[in-house]
Amino acid sequence: MMISCVVLLIAPTGAGDDDGGKKLIIGLPYYKSGFAQFVDVQIDPTNNNNQVVQASGYSIAVFNATIAYLTRLHHGISFEFRAFVNNNGSSAGYYDALVSQISAEKYDAVVGDVTILENRFNHADFTLPYTQSNVKMLVKIRHDPRLNMWILYDRLIGEKIQWGFLLWLPVVQAVFPERESLAKNCSRFVLVMWLILWLIVRDLLVDNLMINSSRVKNYSSIKDYKEALDKGSHNGGVDAIFDEAPYFKAFLKQYGSNYAVVSTKHHAAGFGFAFRKGSNLTSHFSKAILNIRESNEMDGIEERYFGSSDDDGNKDQSNSSSNASPQSYCL
């Protein structure tokens, strides 16, 4: 969804704007190689204020929907998007730095895929989240034509898989009585492996992630995620990626057939819009977010950018858990 850099909504006063109805300056994250599915901006090269010519993406679509809702309530809000860039046109910093610009009075608000974190409340207030953002794990899977089945590709659990084979026969006998036994051994194997996967993942994270931080790498785009998983840790890549669920929705829409998402125990607060501390706009936009989440409008926005929830659910193996920290990392 493309929108103009300035939207002026004319309505009676009393819209909740603490600055007497002035035009709001809203900061946007700017990453040329980042997740453009959430925020994608084009800057006016002739403007020294980093004024945005066009903005699109999931987060912008949600913001636009909240503006439409407030307009129906006769609230008048004028705003202008500004990209968070430095003098040479590159990003001026990550999300903590972007949010801090509100307390520095450079921006009145920040819109984007900004996670609600405790430390960011030092610089701004946040609306209610517009996403339900759980922390999940993304892994590469490969197809073995000899077995006609899908296998999780994770070198780090290779040794533990050997114990899985030892447990395979007694577990199958316990779970599937002879009168209900499956036709193919490979089908039995798949089902049993999912039963013990949560134990494998838990041990994996405790032994290899929490202790050995040198194996953690940072990536910032869907393309980076794919290249790292395709390489695997043997070739300088990674075997698993941990991040918030919305990013994996965008990934799976583009590359879903060869990858799977596994749920963890951890939850993030979700994405929210940031405003100046004490601003009445925070409550107004929170109410607007609730309205679109309770309606079919949010479902339509998510389907437009991430595909249907059914498609995503087929790739999410929700029986696994981890003791990983709720931050974005890869291993």
C-alpha cells in the first residue's frame, strides 16, 4: 500500500494532539537491505529534512488503518514521515536509536516494526501492540526422495538424533498398538521424531546457545536468513534462526516450501507505535489498534503481506520449546 508522505485530516479540534493540532513529524526506520515487507520508504533527494515521498509495507498499512479509524471519529491529525537517515543517505541507527529521537524532540512519534521493550519506555510511550509477536525458530528442511519424507536439517542435533533412533521402537510400540500400526516405517519415524523433538531442542539450546555465544550471528534481511540457512553451519552459515514471528511470516511467504518454523516458550510484547511521553495520542491510537484487530480489517492486511494464516500454520511446528533468550539471533 503506497501513501503520500503527508496526510492532512481536517476535523474539529480536540483530536488529542498535545501540541495543539500541529503537524506531527513521524520517524520511520530506513534499511535498504532490511525487511521491506514491514516498512519500505523512498526519500526525496532534494529535501534536506529526509522527507519521505512514499511509504509502504505492513506497518504502514496498519498505521494508515488507524488514521482512517480516527478520522471516522472526527479526529484531525496532520503528519509527515521522515526517514531516520544520516547526511549520506544511509540509516542513522537501529531501533533503540530511532526511538530515542522522540525524547530528543526530533520526532513526535515513530512508526514501524518497533518491538515494545522496557528500556524504550525511557524515551517514549507505546500504544497497545498491533501484532502478537512470539519468538520462534526457523530451520532448513530437506527432502529425501529415498524416504519420501521431510527432514529437519540441523547439524547441531545430529548426535542427539542417534538417541532418537534408540528410543524409536519402544515409543512406536507404546503409541501405536499393532492393530493401528502405520503402513510405512518412515511415517512412524516422522511422528515419533516430533514427539521427542521438544527434548532435543531444549538440550540443544542449553548446551550450545546459552553457553557458546561465539556461535551467534546477526542477520538483517530475508535474503540473509535464506543464504545463512542454505549454507548451514558447516559452510559459514547457521542451522537455526530465532526471531519474532512476524518476520518469519514474511520469510515463509517468499521461501516457505523448504523451511519450517518451530514455536518456543518465549513471548515478545509485539510491535507498537511510539509517541512522546504523556501524549494523549497514545491512547487514541491504542483504541484504533483494538478496533482494527477486532475486525476483519487486520486479517486482510496480514493476508495481503504474509499470506493466509492457514498457509503459515502448516509450517509452524508448535510442539517445541526452548530456553532461549527472547532476542533476535542465529546459530
